[in-house]
Amino acid sequence: MMNWASKFIQAALALSFSRVEEIKNNRIKELREMKSKIKNDPLVVENWFDNEINKIINVTENSDYSTDLESLIDKIK
């Protein structure tokens, strides 16, 4: 029984880590794209930052706290 539980936990962690890795890589790509626009299109970059800040602010302000972790992560992305 303990071996089964351990394997189940390891499998769940592996899925979570691969999802985190995917989110990380997507975020790095997005940030690099914005960095490339700083000099040529600063208004786009400023608006993007405002949008990102608002996403973070709205995570808990517009939530009923009954949402799961995945939906909170989606709100931040």
C-alpha cells in the first residue's frame, strides 16, 4: 500500500513539475518578446505591464476563494 501511494505521489509531482516547466518557458518567451519592444514600442510595453499588474490584483479581488489552484494559475498567466 505504501509503495502504491508513493508512486502515486511521485506521478502527481511529475505532472505538476512538467506543468510548471511549461508555464516557466512560456513566461520567459513572453518577457523576452516584451523586452525586444522596449525601445521601439514603449507604449505597447507600458500597456502590457499595466495588464499584467491588473491580472495579479484581480486574482483574489474577484475570487470567491473556492477556486482551485489551477484556475488561480490561469488567472495569473
